[in-house]
Amino acid sequence: MKFTLTEPTQLNGKEYTEIVCDIEKLKAKDLKEILAAFRQLYRGEVIAVPNMDDRYLIMVAAASARMNPADFDELWAQDYVAITTNVRNFLLEKV
């Protein structure tokens, strides 16, 4: 998945005009590792469906783009929503 950003954005000192998330290349073990890290990071919170939580979706996007999830905090809202929505749709596509 390639996301063209609404405008050039500085993320971790580098300017991005697009973000490429190779979600299609993730394996089940990758998703399990991301989910374990997510649960560890947000332990104590009740999160019934991680696939609906934007923080989890950003962790998946970041892993597939080989980026730090914290970098996504600097995205414009429109780009953030586009990425989380598309990652959610990808993960739930075959359900």
C-alpha cells in the first residue's frame, strides 16, 4: 500500500511525500509480535478488538513501512485516518 501524503511532512528529521506500507508482506508471526507488543504497551486497558484500535493499526503500518510508530503522530489528520482506515480494511478484508 502506498499512501501519498496531503503535503510533504517531516517525520523523524526526514521529509516524506509518501509512505509505503508493505502489509502484504507481513506474516502471521509478524502480526503476533506486533499484537504482543501492543498488549504489553497498553496493558491494563481493556481492548476487546485490537483491529479496531488506531494505535494497533499504526503499529502494523509502522512495522510494514519499517518506521517508528511515534513518527505517525506527526502526520496530518487526513493522512493518519487514511492509513488507519486502509490498514483496518486490509486486516478485516477476508473476514
